[in-house]
Amino acid sequence: MTITGNTLLFFFVILTVIMDVKFEFEDLLFFFVLLVVLQQDKPRKKAKKLLQSLAAMDFSNSI
């Protein structure tokens, strides 16, 4: 199953407009980064690299 950027954008619009779901700023930022990655050539490889780099980040200094 492939998920295109247009599909993600469609579900985002459904969640925000029709279901009135509220998102935090960090969630929106992650969504748009993921959307941009999926619009690139070879999105699966780039999305995998992005998710691996996010998983390796150190969040220990968060409040």
C-alpha cells in the first residue's frame, strides 16, 4: 500500500475541518515535513531515513 502526499493532505483536511480535531504546533510541523518528504522522488527511502533520524534524536533535555 502506498500513501501519497495527496492522501495525507486529504486525511488532514478531514480531521481538521470536518471532525474539528485540534493539533499542537509540533504535530503540524511533523505532518508538513512528512508531506514534503512524500512528495519527493523515491519517498519511501527518504521517509525511512527521516523516521530513523527522528528516532535517534535525544529528547532528554526537554522540560
